[in-house]
Amino acid sequence: MSAPPIEASSAAGSGDPKGGEETRLLLSYPPASPLMLSDGENDVGLAKRTMLPMRIERSDEAAVAPPFSWSKLWEFTGPGLLMSIAFLDPGNIEGDLQAGAISGFSLLWLTMWSTAMGLVIQVLSARLGVATGRHLAELCRLEYPYWARTLLWIMAELALIGADIQEVIGSAIGIQILSNGAVPLWAGVLITACDCFIFLFLESYGVRTLEAVFAVFLSLMALSFAWMFAETRPSGKQLLLGCLVPRLSSKTIKQAVGIVGCVITPHNVFLHSALVQSRKIDPTKTPQVREALTYYTIDSTVALAVSFVINLFVTAVFADGFYNTDKAESVGLSNAGEFLNQKYGGGLIPILYFWGVGVLVAGQSSTITGTYAGQFIMDGFLELKVKKWLRSMISRSCAIVPTVVVALVFRKSEAALDSLNEWINVVLSIQIPFSLIPLFTLVSKDRVMGLFKIGPTMEKVVWTMCALIMAINAYVLLDFFINEVSGLLYGLVVGAVTLAYTIFILYLLSFDEGLPSSFSPYSATEATSLPAATN
């Protein structure tokens, strides 16, 4: 059982309400951000991290944020940049090119609205981190019973491994392209595996240095894919129609599901709630929280707008070059550069190399953010007290080992590798509820968020989004049963897994009134702390 909240008995007994309130606020102040913790923690730090999160009472709730400042915006710019990399990983690039080649411009509207949904989710993740001083994985550990939080951790790790397979293989493909095939896929995977050391090196210089490096990565991606877009000159009319007119057919359902799965990345939800704590914000000061949320919202919006444009570039290039051709079904991440060269010619600098640079940078940057997310997920759920380098190695190994196996198994089959990437996108889509439901549940609770809990309208919006995503997942499972399941034993196993999946989702939805808080037994003046979760 977790320790009860600490009470300021001495101050309360003195008869000075103001003094008692100030002492209570100090005792309930959330622990230091993981981004700012040293490798070792003293006893006070450990005590803070075992305290349950409290609904922070703010005496200045009516206070407004300071006026807008460009210099202040610059100080808060960065976490959105790192978060947006997950919207541009090789899985997304794979989904974009296949959507363009198979569906033409018809799914651009879905990419746009999926990015918009992703923005709402990431803003809520930032809101949770800023208002509570804890990230999502920590709050899940404190909120849910042992068996449920263990399952949530396993699901988060599975989603991270799936994303990491795409990211590492994407980097390896980029290395293979730029080396003219001299570096085999498995060797590229091992080279990419060393990114955890790059991450540790960059992190030692501070989070702003890390953010600056990612700004360079994002710029390289944008320039590479923008150059390809300018070279191919897709139809502006088709682009506009694709963004504004929703179209969907039975032939494009799988690509549509993949787009949703790779745009809304489960581990990214955990990551952003931790990244926003890199700035010095006192959750007990309402103006500071309001100000931070304003700047983080702008930061996230701009970053995801840029990511959408880059995704649009990739989809448009392949829609223009391969839609309704005999190569549409066979084009994938590994052979796309060759197909582009055949279609548009080499030129002074072959388009193949621009493609290779874009894929390499997308893979390398996303593997580093994946390492970052893995640390927060493992530390938040398991509360590991280990050195940063060891924690990086552990989280990195969880993803690299299966990736090396995949690279060795699929190294000679481009079609099989492309099919694997496509199905990983679908698996990621199935994993989404295990990060979204806890997030939406927590940001809807007054006893967790206090003044900054979302309102009734936003609650309806986010739970509608969640229902839509789960409906997509239901379609994926039904399609899997129809097309892939054969044999009684196999059918029984898959059916049992599907049943367990459904039951766990229903549990998460019903846990402590997880649905909209108007049904919650807690009121604003009642319970000020989360109840201890029982094993």
C-alpha cells in the first residue's frame, strides 16, 4: 500500500490557516521531473516519488497568465519538436508512400484529421504533465492496481518495440541506400543500435542541445522531401481535393487504418507528458501553469503542422508517380528510391539519395526519441533506480534484439519486409487505447487535475475520438478473423486473445468512473488525493 498524504500538523495546529496552507502546498509539491533528476536520489527525493499525486490546491485560481511574450515562447519551444518526430518515423513514411501509391490522393484528408486528433491528444498529454508535475507512466503506476498497471506497461513496451522495429529498419535502409548496398540491413541495424550512446552524449549537454539537434534533423527531412515534391510537381488540384473531400473504399481500408495507427503513436503520449517538465514550472502557481500550457500548445501546433506538410509531400510524390500503375502494390520503403529513380531519372543528384537521406534522418531521430520514451515508460511503471546509461541500455535492448532478428529473417525479401511494416502499423493502432484511455481518464478527473481538468465539451470530443479509434480496431480484428484465421485451434487462440483484449479495455473504461467525470462520485470539494491502488 502507498503511504497516505503527508499532513502539515504543526502548521495546522498553530491556528494560522495561511501558514497551514503554505506548508501543505510545500509538502504536496510533485517530485522533480525525470529530465532534471541526477543518477542518484537522496532520501527526500525517494520519499517524494513514493507519495501519491494530490490534487493541487491553488490559492490564485482566478489569476491570469502573464501577457504573451515571444522570448517566453522561445523558452518553451522544443518539447513539441521532439514529440513531432514520432509523426515522421519510417512507419509513417511507409504508410504515406503506400497510401499514395495504392490510394492516390484520396486519403490525404485522413492524414490531416489524424494529425489534428494527434494534436489534441498531445496537448492533453502536455496538460497532464504540467498540471500534475508527473508524467503519464508515473500516474498510471499510482492510479491502477498492480495487475492492471503491469498489463499497461507490457502493452506500452510492445507498442514501443513495434515502433522501434520500423524506426531501426528505416535507418538501416537509409544507410544501405546511401552506401550503394555496401552495408547490409543487419549491419545497419547494429549501427543504428548505437544511437543510445548518441542520446546519452547529447543529453549530457542539456535538453536544449538535444532539441537543437532535432531541429536540424527535422530541417533535413523537410528539405529532402520538399526537393522531391518540387521535382515531381504533383497536381495542386488533386492535393486540395484529397485534403478536403473524404473518400474511402474497400480497397483502401487497410491503408486508412495504417495511417491512423502510425500517426497516433502510443509511446509518444507517454513521452510528451514527461518532456514538458523540462521547463521550470511550479504546478501550485496557476499563472505559471496557464502560461506554460499556452506556449506548449503553440509549440505542438507548429511542430505538427510541419510534420503534416512533410507527410503530405511523401504521399503526393508517390500518388503522382505510382497510383494506378503496375508498381503500386510492390513499392515499399526499401525499394522506393529505385522506383523513384526509374520514374524521374537520376539528374545531377539522383532522387534516390534525397530519399535515402530523408529515410535515414527519419529513422535515426525517431530511434533516439524512442530511447527517450522507453526510459520514461520503464522508470514510470517500474520505478527503477538505476544509472541513466544502464536504463538506456535496458530499454534499448528490449527493442533492438527483436529488430535484429527481423532484419536477419527478412533481409532477402523486400515484399515480406514491407508487409511486416504495414502490419506493425495495424498493431500500433490496436495498442492505442492502452495509452489514450488512461490519459483521457486522468485529465477528466478533478481530484487529479483540479482547476485544469478538461471541460464537458472536451470530454465528449476526446471520448468520441476514443470510440472512433476502437471502432477502427474492431474492424481490424474482424478483418483479421476473416482473412487470416484458419483452423479450429488457431481460431480459438485468436478468439481468446481478442476476448481478453476487449475485457481489459472495458475494465479501463469503467475503472474509477473512467468515462466522463459527470458520473464520478468525487466532487471538487471532496477527495484531494488519489486512493492507494491495491494489489
